[in-house]
Amino acid sequence: MGVPFEALIPYAICLGMFGVSGAALSKIRHMQNGGKRGRHSVDQWDRQSTFPSALGKSVQTVEGGREGRDGEWWDLVLGRKRAGEQA
């Protein structure tokens, strides 16, 4: 006994949506990387990031929660003031 093709339409739709969403996510990653292919096994140097802090300074950190320059990151997280800093 055969399977009516109408029963396979939902599976085809799901499979098609997985393909479309995967291609869209791949294209977004490609565009965010400046049009270059994504890199694998990125080392710690490449994972560094610089972002503005709440105090208007630039703080460098490394992913994984490790502190940056002179512990500034932890001072910001804990709300401590640094020596010579205005309130």
C-alpha cells in the first residue's frame, strides 16, 4: 500500500525551512565577518574584545571571565572606585 503524497508535505515543508534558515544564518555570519569565510579554532588572541564600559573607559577583556588591564573589569563589575577616580 502506498503512502499518499499529501502526508509527506509537512515533512517537505520542515526540511525546506531547515535549509532556508541554515542558509540565512550562514549568509548573516558571512556578512558579519566582512565577506570572508568563518574561521575555526580561534585562539585566545583573536577572542579579545574591546568594549566601552559604564564609566566611559575602554576596557580590554578576554572571553571566559578573565580580567583585563590591571583588574579594571572586576572593579567595574563590583562597582569599586579606582585610585584617583572622581565619583
